[in-house]
Amino acid sequence: MLLKKKNGIMVVLIAVFFMGACAGNKLNVEPIATSENPIEQVNLLEKDIIKARNNQLDVLAPTWFRNAEESLNDAKEAVELGNELSLILEKVANGHAQLRRAEEISRLVKTALKDTIKAREQARSVGNRPSYTPGACISPGGGGTRDSRPWSGCPWIRGACATRRGSDGSP
């Protein structure tokens, strides 16, 4: 069963790879008017890249995302060196086009690998839960004894403990 699932995932990934390869590297680069402030445009591209990273484009379409980051770095370097505005804006325009391509590919990948992505998100969310040590809370019945039930001190099941004991048993 697991082997069939892995084979299915590999087939989908290979299909996505070939779709990307057949599409070629031609980007629809929309030029930016030279009247635009290049520093603002670089900052806008940087914000778009941060937003794309938050939407996991760096995982779903790593090549195009990396290309967009490289374009951003080239644009920043061009600003620092005082290069021509047209060169800076060209690099920014390329970065935006590469991000758009990454978004297109991520939509395909999300469709093709819906179950895998869901499983990944579930696995990542497990790591966000608070840590729990069984018996770390005083028993609900009072008396200052530790409750030995494994779920008793679990904050996401019973609520946060009002009083915790140290490792030596002291309050």
C-alpha cells in the first residue's frame, strides 16, 4: 500500500517536472515604467517574496522561487552600486515574473499532491503543541499529590494547570 502511494507520488512529481520543462523558460515579464521609484519597487518585490515564502512557494516551486530571490538580490546589489534605473527595474520585473511562475507551479503541485501537503501540514502542526510531562500538575482532588494519570496535566485536554511542581517535588 505504502509502495503504491510512493509510486503514485513519484509519477505525479515527474509529470509536474515535464510540464514545467515543456513550458520552457519564457516568462511573461511586464516591464516597469522608468518613472517608478526603483527602491520602492525593490522593497515591493521583497515583500512579495516574504509573502510567497509564507505561502510555501519556496517548498512547492523551489526553482522559480530561488530565481526570484536571486533577482531580488541582483536588484539590491544594482541599487547599492548605483546602476542605471532601467537595469534595476528590469531585475525587479524579472523577479515578479518568476514569482508569478512559482505561483502557477504551486497551484499545480497543490492540486496534484493535495493529500501529501495535508499530511505535511498535520505533521508540522504536531510540533507546535506545548510540551507535556505526565504528572507535572497537582492532582485535581487536591492534597498536594501528583496525579499519575497520563492525561491529567495535559494542558490542551484539561486546561492549564494552576500549580506545577518542580522536578524535586517542591511547589
